[in-house]
Amino acid sequence: MVKRTSFRACCGYKAAAMSLLLTLMLVACDDNQPKQEDLLKPVNFHKVKVTQVEKLYFHTVYSVPGTIVPSKRLQITSRVTGYIKEISVDEGDIVEPGVILVKIDNAQVEASIKSAEAGVVSAKAELDEAYADVKRFKRLVSSKTITEDQLRKAIVRQTSAKANLTRAQAELKSNQQEQQYTHITSPVRAQVRERLQDPGDMASAASPILRLDVLGPMELEAYLPSTRIANVVIGQNVDVYIQSEQSPLAGTVKSIVRAADKVTRRSKVRIALPEKQSLSPGQFGRADIVLGKELLTVIPLEARTERAGIEGVFIVSEDNAVHFNSVQLGRVYKNYQEVLAGPEEAAAVVLNPPIQLHEGDRVAQVSLHGS
């Protein structure tokens, strides 16, 4: 048998349900009302400079290390054959023009000079005798004592004696000139780069004794990958950074060896540098070579900031509220940095955001384009 609920009990259940519904509605309405602490919280305003995320063309720069080398090099050899008596310089020494670098034992040269001097004396005596014979034979021919044929023979001997004297004098002069080559001097101001022989070694024209770097115009010698060398041209301007210089030097591409090294696959480039007393062979340098242009999304360096260890920028919305946006940045181009991931082009960003600037703050824009 089914037990029925009384009418009075049913009405009681409905009343309770209505009461519960009204209570929930009142609570919901109360949650939508501003809290007292929110009403009392002040809104922060900041005066800031604002710029936009831009797309700009920038040079594609390839940085390559290099070595300072002289534009001219000398190889010191001996023009005479003989034993090296003295080498007065060593590697790294700076030498001035006219300074004696090497002395060659001149005993053999002096002997040759004495022999040549004796040859000159003998040739002069022979010529004097030939002159006397010709003079005497001319008188005898006049008196019909000898024939003219004998006179002609005397004249031929005189001519031969003249030629012998000329040869002897030339040989003497050549040996005397060789004597000055036993003292090898530096023709220019230079630095000794390499010493190849020592006293006691045999010097000859085929064996270099010293290698010198001429101290004057310098160059940066660098090697570029074969994939980059096609974008470099002779006469191209290059910024060269040297540790001893505060600002980059204005270099110019002087020569390009396009045949790549078979091991490194790199090609040699020589960059002419302006004359500087501070430059010396062997110094390290870096060349920034422009290979072309590319369109990049960038922000000014002053827009970068950091919050809670995250690098980003503050974006300004249409109602002048700021919102922190993390960014992934790439290469730096003077006052700009490439944006790899983050705000899009034309987004307004705060320059030099103050440390007091927080998410949701309002800003008054001093400039729409920044500085």
C-alpha cells in the first residue's frame, strides 16, 4: 500500500526550497559588488616615453677574427758567398734604416780585391809598354828602318792592352762593390719576424738569413668561409676592432684570395688599415664585414626590462594600461635588438620602464615615438 504525503507537508517543502533559492541569489549579488578594499586601492600612474615595435633594414654583418700583418715584408739574403761572421739582431727587434744586420766574413772578398788590383797594375804596365812600342815604331817607319807591317802589329798589341786594362779595372770595381755587401744593412724601419741562420753558417743568395716586417701601413689578414666570400668585394669598407683602440678602425678590403684552403675551406682576405703607431704585427683583431641587408623586427635596447627573472617589455594598451610581455631577443644592432618572439610590429612599448611599473598600471605617454 502506497503511503501518500499530506498537503501541509508538501507546502512546507516548497517554502524551504524558495527560501534556499533567495539566499543563494543574495549571496551571488553580494559577490558581484566591489569589495571595500578594492574601492580604496589607488591606481598607479607613470609618465613614460613610448615607442613602437618596428621593422627596419639592417646590415647582415659577419664578424671574423684576424691577425695584424705588415703590408710589406722583406727577406734578407747575402749577395756574396761566405761564412756569417755576426748577426746583430734577434727576433722581435725593431731596426732602423742603415742599421747593420749581418756581417759576412770578407777574407775571400779581400783576396779577390788584391788579385784584381794586381791585375790592374799588370794591365797598366802592359799598356804603357805597348804605347812606347807604337811611338818608337812610328819613328823607325819614318826612317825606313822597319816596315809598316811591324807598326800595325804594335798598334794591335796596344789596343789589346787597353782592353785588358778595362777588364781588370771592371773586375776590381766589382770586387770592391762586393765588399760593401759583406755588411748587410736594413733598408727600412722594420721588425725582425724570423731569424733563419746563425753565425758560422754559410751565406749565399739562395739562403735567406732574416725575414723582416716593414713597420708602416698594416693590414688585417682574415679567413672567411667559402659560403661567405662571394658577398665581399675589393674596396668594401670594413669596421676593424683592435684591443689597443677605443673605437673601430676604418678598414678597406685590399685583396681577396678566392681559392679556398683545401683543409679549412676558407679564403684569405686582406684589409688595409689606417697608419697607427699602436699597430704592430701579430696583434689580434676582429673585422665586421657587411654581407647584405635584411628586414628585421626590432625594439630599442631601452625597452628591455626584467621581472621575476623573465626578460620582456611593457606593452601599452589602448586604455593606457601596461602589460608585461616576455620576449625572445636575438642580435643587437647598435641601439636596437632583434625580436625573435614577442610583441608584433606597431605594438606600443615603454622605454626605460621604471622599477615601480607593474602589471595593470596606467601610463601617461610623454612621446609616441620615444627618443
